[in-house]
Amino acid sequence: MKTGGTLKRLVIIMSGLLLTSCLLPGMIPLNQEPAGPMPVMEKDADKVIEVLNSRNYIELGAFAQERYTEEDFAKPGTFTFTVKIPNDQPVYFSYGWCTTTDEILRQNFEHITVKLSINGDELGNDVIHPISFTRPDGLLCLDYGVLATEWPAGEYNVEAAANFAEKINDGIADYEAGDYVVQYNVTVEAGASGSETPSPSP
């Protein structure tokens, strides 16, 4: 799957909000109240952009112990990552998709439904922010992401899932219909200030 990857080297463009208006309604659920302890999730899209541009955040995948190839992600399936993070830095997690043109990106998202969740609680569009950007290789991407802080120490299951209602093409390759799911088994450690933060991985 042509995911957005790291935002560290990318120029972030807030055209994602405009692009989203062209997508099917109901792609992201309305606001929902979580049942259990949750981190604080940023509702202001401008503040999310500010943090991402500052690079003062943790990309959840950068802490993952497991590694998968692009070929693995190119077909439906569930991919599990084990992650330990400190609770003293903002954490960003997302589902991203990249294509060769804006038109293909819009067409692809007519058939893609994105869901982000923590501990089984599906997150709403008040905290999931669409961000459009161009990768260094020229691919055009749309990222649906959440910026979370103040995680209570403990164990979390964070999931980023996309359902492809039919086969799509990103301008380079075909991707079969089905569910493309990334699960993070996250351990949040308290009092981890000063721990080394790895650079976001591609």
C-alpha cells in the first residue's frame, strides 16, 4: 500500500480539508464518547499542523519492534506492531494513502472507508484530521491522523483500518478489495522524560 509514511521530510499542505469535501459523506464517524481512560486528542487542526511541522512529536510506527515490507501491505490483511512510548510527548498515528495524481486520489477515496480507534472506541471527525501533502518522490497523499497527548500509563490497542469497497489503482499498482488493518499494541510508560525519541521511520 502506498502509505504516507513519515511526515518529517514532507511539506504539509492544508488542502486536505478542501479535498475531504469532495469525498463521500460518512467516511469518518461523528463525535463519540469513549468508555475508558483515553489520551487527550487535539481538536484544532491548525495546532496539529503546528506540532507536525515542529517535528516535536512521536510517530507511533517509529517505535514499533516489527517490520513489514511494501509487498506485505499491498494486500488485505492485519498487521500487528508492538510499541512502547513515553507519556511526555505528543503522539501521532494515522492512516495515509498516496497516488500519482489528485484525480486518482479523489477517485480512490470514493471507495475507501477509514476508521481509527483506541481500545475499540472508534474516534470521530472531531479528532481525526485530514492532511494533504506531497512526498519527496512526487506522490500526492491524504493522511487521516490523530495527535494525542497526556496518555495515562498503561496498555492500549490502537488501530488504523481502511476498507476498500472494490479494487483500486493508485496510478502504479492494483489493490484488491478488502480490509487493510494496522494494530498497535501500545505500552505507555510514565515518567519517561528524557528518553531518546527515534526519528519517524519511512
